[in-house]
Amino acid sequence: GENVEQHPSTLSVQEGDSAVIKCTYSDSASNYFPWYKQELGKRPQLIIDIRSNVGEKKDQRIAVTLNKTAKHFSLHITETQPEDSAVYFCAASMNTGFQKLVFGTGTRLLVSP
Amino acid sequence: NAGVTQTPKFRILKIGQSMTLQCTQDMNHNYMYWYRQDPGMGLKLIYYSVGAGITDKGEVPNGYNVSRSTTEDFPLRLELAAPSQTSVYFCASSYGQGGTEKLFFGSGTQLSVL
């Protein structure tokens, strides 16, 4: 089955710096890659996703890149702000519509003022 | 819309006790899921449902049961609680059609088995 590895497990940056979180997946049939943000004590929320027919997607300060050949995808956050502090989870799925997602183990991002 | 509603928010069980975690959604979503979240381990899929009357096992189904008698409700049953089931449980739903894959999560249930 699918296996998703996520690095780093923790990431500390200064406000205004960029942050990059990387994930690798094992199943070349996976075609959907979302990123979820979970603030302390809150529920996970989708922040951005990408499909296998796209190499990059941006949404304001957040971007995701996908390298299908190498089977890895990354989350890029520019101009980080303290409110970006949270745990970020990557995930991969072979299906669209119905989501049998396999999640990474999460990255705790701390943005210091 | 209330979205996805889970109850209870917290619960302490003794080993061997049973309980049901309730989950209901008012978005008319076809797909519903139960995940557990252990510290440092991400989210693991326990069970899922693609519609009323249809359920299937996820990655970690042992010790749990589910039912889906209506589109809105997807309860998770623990029959004989064990310490290994101490975790945070999240219910989620998604519309699932037309490329709408976004998962909507409930607020979670913190369960401790002692």
C-alpha cells in the first residue's frame, strides 16, 4: 500500500522567512496530494492540494510543487507569519472523489516574531 | 450549516468498556470517514463509507465497528476498549463528486482508556 514520509518533523523560522516541508510517496498510482493545517487543539483544514497532471500550484503565500518522477511533493510558505504556526500534514491518494488518503506524520512549524 | 459535529469531546473509559462516538454532518456529503490521530503519527483511517448502507475498512479497523443507516450519521463503536485505543478521533466528510475532494473534519474526540 501507499506510504507517505514527511520531513522535517519540526521546523522553526523567523517571521518573514520562507518555510519548506517535503513529502515522498511510494505508490506511483497516487494522483492527488493535499496539504492540511492543524492549529493547536483544532481540527485539520485543507489549505492547498495538487493533482498529478499539474507540477505547481500557488495560492497567495502558499505553493505546492510535485515531482512525479521522483515521487515527492513539497509545501512552500513565503513571508511566514506567527499565525502560520501549526502542524502541517501532507497526504496522498489514488482516487479522486472518494478520499482514501494516506497521511504523513506531520511537521510542526513554529514562526517566531 | 453546522458542518461535521462530533460528540463527545472528551471521554475516559475503563478497559473493557464500550462506547459509541457520534458523528453527523448536514452538508449532504456522500462520503464519511473516521480517523484516529496518535501523537507524532499523523492520521490513520479506521473506517469509511461511500453512502448510506455501505461501509468498508481502512488502515486500522481492528477493535472498531461502524454503521451508516442515513446520509447524515456515521457512528463509530468501540466494543471492548483497550489502552491502545487511547487517541484523538476525527470524523470527516466529503462531497466526493465533480472533483470536490476537500475533507471537512469534526472537532475531534479525545479518548483515554485506563
